Amino acid sequence: MRSMKMDFQAITRGLKAAARKMEQIAKKVDKLEKAKVAKAKVAKKRTTKAKAKTTKRVYLKKKATKKAPAKRKAVVKKAKTTRPAATTRILTIVKRFKKGVSVPALAKKTRFGDKKVRDILSRSFSQGKVKRVGRGLYAAA
């Protein structure tokens, strides 16, 4: 009997705490609604003032005058700083390693994807620019 009484007391405490939290949430929601209504009123006032201003203005027509065409400035092209092509970048790295270099190492150094590096190495191998030293290792031909 005593344990049931303690259980009920714990439940009532929990319910009271939940009720307090709900009241706090309700207060916050009320504040947000009031702020939203105030913003809507301010926006409505702005739009009505803007409408009133646009209706009161009277525009005078100006005589159409032709302007001289604008002179074009000579465009000076800047020299682009071009990076070497992907194939040449990979081949220069491969030439540095006499014993050969792996695909993951090339991908890390060039910041290319593995697929791109493999495609470039395959093409270079078929052209005779690169030779296979071992499994997954490539060296300059």
C-alpha cells in the first residue's frame, strides 16, 4: 500500500511539471503570435503608404533625345595561367619515381579520382609512354 502511495505521488509531481512546461510553451506561442500580427500590421502600413505615394505622383513627359552610342573600350585579354593537362601532370610525376608509382599515390598527389588516373595510365601505356613495372606500379618508359 505504501509503495502505491509513493508511486501516485511521483506521478502527480510529474504531471505538475508537465503542466508547468505546457504553460510556458503556451506563453511563448502567444508572444510569437503577437509579434507576427505586429509585423503584418507594419507591412500593411508600408504597402498602403507606397500605394498612396504612387497614385499621387504626376509624371511629366520628357522630350526624347537621342544619345550618342557609347564608345566601346578595347578589351585587353589577360593571359590565362593554364595548368598542364591531366596526362602531362601524371606523366611528370611518374617520371620522378624510377621504381614505379601506384595509382592511389598518383591520385593523392594529383587530387584526381582513381578512375581518372587509371584511364590516363591505361592510355599512356597503350601509347608506350608508361610501362608496367609490377602489379599496380607504373614507371616511365
